[in-house]
Amino acid sequence: MTFIAHAGHWYVQLIFASPVFVLGAAMAVDAVRSRRKKRRSERGEE
Amino acid sequence: MVAAVGAGAALAAPAVASAHGLVGRADLPIPAYLFGWAAAIVLVVSFLGLAALWPKPRFQEPDERRLFDLPRWVDPLCGLIGVAVFGVVVYAGLAGVGEANLNLAPTFIYVIFWVGFPLISVVLGDVFSAFSPWRATARGAAWVSGRLGRGGVPSTPLAYPERLGRWPATLLVLAFAWLELAYQDRADPSLLAWLAIAYFVVQLLGMSLYGIETWRQRGDGFGVLFGLYGRLAPLVRRGRTVHARPPLNGAPALEMVPGTLALLCVAIGTTTFDGLSAGSIWNNDILGGLRGRFVDLGASSATGTQWAASVGLAVCLALVGGFFALGIRGMRTVGGGHSDGELRARFAHTLIPIAFAYALAHYYSLFVFSGQAMGYLVSNPLGDGSDLFGTAHAAIDYNAISGASIWYVQVAALIIGHVAGLVLAHDRALAVYPKAKEAVRSQGWMLVVMVGFTSLGLWLLSAVTQ
């Protein structure tokens, strides 16, 4: 609980992780898009 | 800077062998997080460069060139040196003074042995196997037994249970890390000496039961870990012949047996916790609450700290393993029908350079500063006032390297280590995925993992002085 109560001390340090968030989000979007594309092509073939 | 040097003086003592990233960062030209962003950019550029310029696997087959043969006396000599040094360290631990920074044993074990051998291994290959005191003793016993013809050492040892894989080594490394990072009497010289003896006995038992080389490659925690680092080296030994090879070339040939990935996660996770436990977040926001829980359960404050550190260590291990698993799960979305287990096994070796980069970045300052203590400890190993080589009054020069220089070395180590991880992952992906495009897409996930570990490493190192 202390950890959460002291969030003001550490949340700004998430700035270190921002490249990970950006890249992770980009990869997740890419994965979703490719999955949709695959479904569409499968429907098209049907 | 004075404060940083003062911290260095305190931290260099193995009694508090944590917070190794001690430096004065106030003189850095830009905020530390920008180094993290710059490192991420370097990794992204490396990823793009690999995608464009590395179209075929190059490291999946050994590429070795014979250099020279070692004389027959090298192994016995190195073994004798290893046994002699082991004897001196144990004797110092048992017979010397109890102060950690005055006794040879803690500094030798935590600095020269634990930090020095990985550094040497990455340059010269697996040299520890030659100096390993337990291996040398076992080989000596086997040689004597063979000469006497009495069968003192079984000529046909038991078959090693394959399901155990490298788990014995993993558990021993984890136990050592717990001792170093969590146990309250971690720098007690006599305790370290007794534990060294216990380790020695366990190794001899394992080698006598399962064969010297089999146990060395599966159950000798230090031997296995240093051997993994040695796979990054441009030199490798086959029998008595030394071969040259491209750096990293030995890593893809890593035999994936149970416990291997866990060992790499232990190597990274324990270093992660070492950094975390030296930072303000752990000490100001986490430790007190966790320790309080254990104190409420009846533990003393010191014991509560120990168990809080144990919890922190376990969480760091889980985080590292979980993050790698997330990257693997992401790779599965690319297709190809590969299972998580298969991808984990095929890409686990990419963690070797990361484990080394973490160790180098994190322990570099410890090695530079505490390593100098060997100057006076070799002359006065027991701390009893002796002066065997006339260097007993040597001192540690805390100005040997500036805080900013240490930081730059740490940043460089982390970036190079993670780029090396990317190279290994890209090369393996080209072998795993039939289409180069799929291989590159799969490595986008590995890029996230590498950037994550780089950011984590830099944050941990920067947080030490915050």
C-alpha cells in the first residue's frame, strides 16, 4: 500500500519506459491489423 | 561528486555489496532518461539495419578457425592454481578477522570471482573450467584412482537424469544470489568459507555420481553461468586446441535443456533486484511496508529486511521471466504455428548478452573500486596485520575513474549487449521463419523486449543516486 500511496514519488520515472510503451503499442496495433487482414482474406476466399 | 565518492567508499565494502551503480550523475549533460531514449533509438536503428542488411542466417553453424594447441601442463597448472586460491580464500575466511573489508574472502568471492570471471569469459572463453577447484580436484582424484587401479572413483558413473537439465546449476546460482542480496550476514567471512566448502563438497559428490564433465555442464552453477558468458567470446577451446570464431557465434549452439532459460532469467533478475534495492523507490516506498509485514508476523527488523529482500528478488525474477514470455507470446502472433515453448527454447540464447550487459553495467564500479582492495588483501589476507608482499598499506583510489565515466561505460555496455541480443534473435528468426518478412515482423516483438530491458537497466542504474 505504501508503494501506491507514494506513487507521486515514482510515477514520473515511467518516462524511462515510454519507448517500450510506444513500441509495444505499435506492435500490438500491427498484430491486430494483420489478424483482421487475414480474416478478411479468408472470408474473401470463401 | 564528493557525496558520490563517499558513497563509493561505503559501498565498495563487500559488507554492503549492493548499489554497485554508484556514481555522481549531477554532472551529466542531459537527464538520465534521455540516455534511455537514445538507447531505444539505437536499438530501433539496429533493428532496421538488420532487417535491411542481414538477409540470411550467419550464426546458425559454428564458424571456427584453429589457432593453436595448449601444452599438456596447462590444465594441471591452472587446476593447481584454482585449488590453491580456493584454499587460501577458505583459510582466510575461517582464520581471519570478521570485518568483511579486512578479510580476503568476501572481496575475492563477491568481486574477483563473481564479477571477474564473467569479464574474462567474454574475452577468452570458458576459462573457469580450467581453474575450477572442484573440477581439478575431481580430475586429480580420478587420475590418482586410475593410477592406483583401485577404482576409488566410479569408472561408469550414473546416467544424469535429463529432465534435471541445468536446474541444479540454476538453483545454486539463485542460492548464491539470495545470499549476496538478501541474507543479512552475507559478508561474514567464516560463513562464506563454510558455504564455499559446502559448495565444493556438493560439486565433488555430483561429479563422482554423474561424471566430471556432465556435472560441470549441468550442476556447477558458477561453471555453467560463466560457460554461458564464454559463448560470446571470440575464442573457444576444443580439447587442447584453441579456435577463433566471430563474437557471439557460440551462443546459437547453446543446447537447450530444462533450466537454461531459468538460469538466464536468474542472472538478469538478480542483477535487476540488486539495482532496485539500491534505489530510492525500494528503500523509501517498498522496503518499509514489506518489512513491517514480516515484523508483524514476529520477525526481527533485520530478519524482516531479509525476507522483504527475498520477496523483492522473487518479484524481479518473475518480472524478467514474464517480460521475456510476453515478447515470445507476441512473436506467436506472426504465425508459423510455433508454440510458446518452442520459441522460448529457440530464442533463450538471446538473453546471454543481456545477462552479461546487466552484470557489466551493474558491477563495473564495484569491480573498479572494490577490486583495488585486492592490493592490500593479498598482503594481509587474514586482516591480522601481516604484510606478505609489502602492499598491506595500499589504498583504494576512488578517483581512479569519474562517476560520469562509469555512467558512460554502463550505458555503452547496456546498448552493446542489447544490440548483440537483437543480432542473435534476428539471426535465429531467419532460421525459424521461412519468409524473411515474417522473421523481421517477429523480431519487432523481440525489439520491444530488448528496449524494455535496456530502459529497465538504465533506470535502475540512474535510480541509485536519486
